[in-house]
Amino acid sequence: MTKIPVVQQILSANDAIADENRAALDAAGALGVNVMASPGAGKTSLILATAARLPAGLRLAVIEGDVAGRIDADAMAAAGIPVVQINTGGGCHLDAPMVRSALPHLLPDGVDMLMIENVGNLICPAGFALGTHVNLVVASTPEGHDKPYKYPGMFAAADVVTLNKADVAAVFDFDFDAFQRGVRMVNPAAPIFVISCRTGEGVNAWVDWLTAQHAVMPRPPKHS
Ligand code: MG
Ligand code: ZN
């Protein structure tokens, strides 16, 4: 009983800073995307595939959240994408203060879209708002079609779902209908894009949807 109020305090402090992050993104005209998935689903591959297909002139930056290392951040930098690495030092999710510390390194450069690769984990990242506009959950066929049933909180928090590795679905006996029913049990509205970052299947439709989300953002005057 006594620990419950402490948890609530931590979450509300995070939410207050998430609101600040949202205001900073809004002021910069940058669409924030919280990219959540289990390890290996293809978060980094999706960000790279998205970057390669964004309309010309739409500037992407990335925050890489990892327990340790900078492998994914190096991949972003190699692709010419501005990136900040956050190492959580063992922590299993990003939180709003971590993102706040990274924003000054990226937003002043005229960013239109900020994709934040969260730590690979289908549980607690959904519980910590970062201030982003879009919660993206990346699922993948090798994980199995039962993931929405086993991690309903994550799929309930999604604004959009991409189902990656569609090209190998048959190898894993992946049941698309069962997956979709599981998502719909907890989330009636989020679009589901079936994609393969390896073959490019379906990625354009996802990028079109994402670009449309940026297009409806309020337009602040850009300062040079
Ligand atoms: Mg990654
Ligand atoms: Zn965590």
C-alpha cells in the first residue's frame, strides 16, 4: 500500500517532462515518433527504410535508446542521419528526462521528424510517455502472432502498428488474422501495416501514413 503513491509520483513527474518535450517538438514543427518493439523486431531497419523513402526536404533525426553500445547510432550516422545515442546503463526503457536531454542536440537544426528508438522491450516502454506524437509498435512475424495477446498493454498504447518480416511469415506459420484479432481486442483503431524492411514490401504505405501525420501538424514559423 505505501509504495503506490511513490509510483504515482514518479509517473506524473515523467508526464510533466513529457509535456515539455511535446511543446518543444511542436515549437520546432517536428513530429515525434516513439518506436517500440521487442529486441530484433526491426526497429533500426524500419527507421533506415523510412529514412530512405521520406519525401525530399523532410528532415529526419533519430534518438537511439539502448542499454549499452552505439551500434544502431553508428548505422544512423553512416546513413547521414543526425543521431543522439542514449545509453540507459541497464535501464529497460527510455523516459521523458532522457529524451529532454537529447532534444537540444537535434531540434535546432531544423528537424521535421524525430524517431526515437526505444529500448527493445514490449512491457514498460508503453508506460513512460516521452512527449512524442505517435506511438509506433513494430511487431515481426518470427515473434509469432500471439504477441498482442501476451503484451496487450503495449498494443493498446499503439497509435500505429507495423508488422515486419512479412517476407518470411510462411516459415514461422504466422497467422495474420490471429494477429489482427489480437491487436483489435485492445486497440480498435490503430492502422496495421504489413511490411518487410528487407524486401521493401509495404514500406511506402507506412511512410505515406507517417508523412501525412507530419503534414497535419500545426506549422510554427521556422527561425533561421
Ligand atoms: Mg535497434
Ligand atoms: Zn523498463
